[in-house]
Amino acid sequence: MRGYGRANSNVENLPPHIIRLVYKEVTTLTTDPPDGIKVFPNEEDLTDLQVTIEGPEGTPYAGGLFRMKLLLGKDFPASPPKGYFLTKIFHPNVGANGEICVNVLKRDWTAELGIRHVLLTIKCLLIHPNPESALNEEAGRLLLENYEEYAARARLLTEIHGGAGGPSGGRPEAGRSPASAASASSTDPAAPGGPGGADGPMAKKHAGERDKKLAAKKKTDKKRALRRL
């Protein structure tokens, strides 16, 4: 645990017994993580937790791999950690800078809840968004007024930024960090699931435009044929 006392971290502000509790929970989370969640401890700063969450099945985020971080403040566990998505996501409760708005990180927090509970709550937020406390007002409005449009936007960003549709089903490939795996489809437009890939949004967009042109051409041909009669 000697490596956790570096400068510019909150570790030096935490009492020793809290550091031991956090270290114990982080170790447990690393070896026995919740389903669909992986925790990557920062060897230089125990209060900065890197996490990946798999998009739950049956949601617009399915197939995506979302990177996020939890920051434990100097008052932890009396005050809740701060959560941020590092992977771009279209979600009512995630702000433009990735900040996460969920009650367990605010008024519902108690010191006994722990980090595992926070991670499970954030994963549940992907299944049951809460438009009442929206940080992304557009996503919140669409969720209430036009779910299909909301789901389409969420799927599109998942496909571009979350690695959905890739050969590894959104999971990091062996030998690659979660960061590179999660951003592969956004940096390589021709990657499967990337904006220019065979299954990507650009391909679907062009296919839609092509279908519209074909339909218009058939309509014109039909009119010409009728004129000849």
C-alpha cells in the first residue's frame, strides 16, 4: 500500500483506517467484480478508480463498453464519490462532461453503502434512466416524448464510441487497454462498428439514402409509363 500515498491524490487526506477499508473493498472488487463491471485500481492513487461497464442487454447501450471513473474525496465515506463517464454516451443522467447524476451519489448516500453499491446503481441507471433529474435535457425530453428517437440516438453513440458491433462484442481485446478498446471504433472510421465500418452508422445512413433514391426513381419511371398510355 506504500504506492498509494503519492502527492496530488486524496489518499494523504484520508485517515489510515479509511484507507484500509477502501483498499480492502477495491481488492475485493478487482478479484470478484459485479456482473458486467470491471475495476482497474490506480496503483498511484487509490482514490481514483477506473471502471468499465458493459451495456446491459435489452437497452440501447447493449454491446457497448463504457469507461468511467470514481473519485473518492477527502471526506469519503462521509460524502459520496463523484462519478464520470469517460466514454461519450447519450443518457439523460450524464452531463456534457461525463458527470453522473444519480441519487445515491447525492441525497441518498450513506457511509455504509460502499463502492460496489455505487457501481451497481450506475449500471442500473443504464437500464432505468431517470428523466426527472436530467443533466442532458434533450435526452430526458426524448425519453419522455419519443422513446424510439431517444433509443436511436443512444444506439448511435454506443456504436461510435462504445465499440458496439465490433469483433469482440464491445470487450477489450487481449493486450489492449480499456481506453484503446473503447475508442477504437471512433479513431478508426473503417473499423467494424466504427462510423465508416460495414455495420456503422455511416453505412446505414448511406444505405437509407440509396433506398430513398431507388424509390424516387421507381416513382418517376412509373409516372413516365403512365404518360405513355
